[in-house]
Amino acid sequence: MGNNAQRTATVTKLLRGTARADRRRDEGAVKPAGVPELPPGARLSARERALWDWYTANIPPILGAVDGGVLLRLTKVTARVEEIEAAVEAAGMILVAPSGRVTVHPLFTAQMAATSQYRALLRDAGLSPAARLNLAPTEGKAEGWGDVD
């Protein structure tokens, strides 16, 4: 057996209910209190502010006050994805050069990259359905999807 196994963070084990006290390395690794706060000096556009307000009002109790940086990045990436999607929708995914050469719009590539970053942030913050399922307690059997927050 090698050392290639990826370790699971203590906070993830605590949220799942699978942490063993005798193996816990960091007794202070618990869910931070509060709602994510906007980091000092952060600047948001009107759309980003609306997204921030929506996220903080609707976020499940996974993130805490100290996770404002993660939520700020998610807010900015969400706004970027929306802007790029609108531009691609207006211009179309396919460009035809005057020579007749057909190419994919460069913004489509940017859209794919931004969407990938968005999905990674959702996963890292525990905000995607799959990430929340991974954080659900594993002790006992769930009766259905209603038991997973």
C-alpha cells in the first residue's frame, strides 16, 4: 500500500460525521461561525453585488465568515460566466471569416474555461449537489434525498 491516497480534510470528516477523535490532528478544525463576509477592499460591480447578496442569503450552512474570499471569487466568476455567455449568445459560437473559413468564436473557449473554474469553485466550497452529497453524514442510512441538505 503506497502513500498515494489523497487525505480527507478534518473539517470534511467532521461534516460527514466520520471523524475519529483518536485520529484527529487538529482539534480546532470545525465549521467556521457566521455568514461569509466580504473581504476588506473588495470591489464589486452592481451585478456582482446582486450575486453576492443572493449567495449569502441562500448559502447552505457550510461556509462561515472567514470563507468570504472563496465566495467573492465564486461571485466574480459567476458574473464573468454570465457576461461571456451573453456575448457568445449575441455573436454566435461559429465565426465565418471573409475567406469562408469557419472557426469557433474565441469567447466560446473563454466560456468553457470560466465554466470549468465556476464548477471547481462550487465543488471546493461544497455548494454543488455532488459536493453536498459528499459532505452528508455517512452514519446511518439516508431515507432519500430529503435527508441530504
